[in-house]
Amino acid sequence: MMSFLARFTHTGPSDWIIQRITSVIMAAYLFFLVGYLLANPSLTYGQWAELNSLLAMRLFSLVCSNGLYYGQIDRAKSRWAP
């Protein structure tokens, strides 16, 4: 029973890899948004709404927000772990 439960715990190397993957995704998201804003200096609400209505942008935003959430949960667990 304990070996079954031990498989679902976080280990150091897997946490490190997940942290690096999410940081690369968030950096790509940031560069894309900054590039989009620099390429469209007279951006209107309609253009911004159209960008955010695309499925790819919604998925990209979801992955980035989940990465932020995972990072906060991971930090909170390490802060309060014995």
C-alpha cells in the first residue's frame, strides 16, 4: 500500500524538470505578448478580444496560469514541509 502512495509524491528531479518546462512556456508566452504589443502599437479592444478568442491563445493562457498555480502550490508545500 505504501509503495502505491509513494508513486504520487513529488521528487526533487521531477519537480525540477516540471519547473524548467513551465518556465520555458511562461517565457514564450511573455515574449509572444510583448512581441504582439510591439507589432501592434495602435491596438484596439476588438483586436485584443479577437486574439484572446482564438483557441490556441486560450490554451496558451491556460497552460501558463496552471504553471503559475503549480509553482505556488509547490512553494507552499516546501515552505511548510517538515
